[in-house]
Amino acid sequence: MPELPEVETVRRGLEPAMAGARILRAQVRRPDLRWPLPARMSERLTGARVLRLGRRSKYILADLDTGETLIVHLGMSGRMLVEGAAPGDFHHQRAAPRAHDHVILDMEGGARITFNDARRFGAMDLAPTAAAETHWLLARLGPEPLGNAFTADYLAARLAGRRTPIKAALLDQRIVAGLGNIYVSEALWQAGIHPRRPAGNVSAARLAVLVPAIRAVLTAAIEAGGSSLRDYRQADGELGYFQHSFAAYDREGQPCRRDGCTGTIRRIVQSGRSSYYCSACQR
């Protein structure tokens, strides 16, 4: 499942083609993805201008001049690809849609935006922009980990008294939005915190290290274009490269990369997901 860095990378790739541009034609080629698509979706998108392209957690949000916001979730295998962005290219012959091209947006200025999803675990919906934050997909999300509201004091208050492992707590989207398995493993390694440690037992001093570690890992991953595992691609079809910088994730049996540490990366399973940690320096 793409995490915050992958979704932010896709958003940045889409922005030059979508922000400020009008949707000249919207093709909706099936009635549903993970859930039914909104009624009259093609009509509601065709002719609308994209005022702003944002992101909330793992969702891309396109605010339209019609007063609605297009909410997009990539799911496990969804891709939003940009092609033909050269001015006037809209008038050139287009290739026929592929089997799993479910929604196609031909943009003013020549770009074509295609939502391709072989497994159909992705989602799209339209909501009133003024009430988008209360949409059922967004309403219960915690603060953005790169935003000002996500602080060590905030995290301490939310984790107080919790016996759940810190790894599981950080994956709870109600506590902090957008984090997933890969980057939580990387941040806990960077902060030297064992993924099984009870969340309420992580001291204030260690949370003061963990919060900037989360920010640093996410920022580095965005700069690298995300991590390409299985289906993920950037908006231009290129792979992300952060997987080459993993310190813990998917490195079972390999030596720890922390200076001076002689430990080995181990793998455990927590709530059905793999957690990777150093046996020596994560406590």
C-alpha cells in the first residue's frame, strides 16, 4: 500500500498538469473501484477547473471550481499516470485505453491523467469542498506527521497509558495520518525504539527523538520519489528509489547500519505485518 511519501510524490507529479487546468473530458469506464464511484461522475468532472491539488494522509484531493473536491485513494495497486503534457498534445491521436484504465481525465493544456488499478482496491469520490474534512474517509484522521500539530507533546498525550506496541500505535491513522509499515519501521530504527515497546512506556525524551525521526524519514523518502515495492510508480511512470536507503525494513539478517552498532536486523510479525528492527540498539 503506498504510504505518505508515495502519495505526496504522485501529487507533486500531477500538480503541473492539473493545478489551474480545466478537465476537458472525463471518461469513467466502470461503475466502481473498491466502492461505487459517485453518480454522474463524468458529467460532474467534465468542464471543471482544478483550483488546488492537495493531500491529506494517503489521499489526493483535487479542489474544483464547481465547489466539489475529488478524493483519490490509490489502494494497493492504483496508479495515476501523466502522459502527453506538451502544449497542444491533446489534439494528437491518443493510444487506446488499457484494460485497467478506469478513469481518464483529458486536461486543458494537453495532459492526460489516467487512474489505472489492476486490483481495484483504490477509490474515488466527490464531496463538497467546504465539508471535505468531514467526509467519512477523512473525518477521523490524526494530524499530518509533517505538520505543526504533530509534536512530541501531542504524541505523549495520545500514547499515555496505552499498552499497545509503539509500532501499532503509529500505524493508527487516528493518532497520526499517513504513516505505514515501511516508514514506521525506519523511524523506530532511527530513534532507537523497539517496535514491541508499549506505547505508553516510551519516555518524553525518546518521543522528542522519535517525532523528528519520523519527519526526517518521510522527507528523505519524498525527495527520493518514495519506495517502489511491487506496483508503485510515480506519476511519470518512474520508480521511486528510497528502498535503496532502507536501514531496517526488508533487511532481515543484515548488519545494523548505525555507526558503532554490531547488531543484526531481525524480523518479527506484528498484527500480520513484518516489523524490522536491530537486535542490539533498539530498546
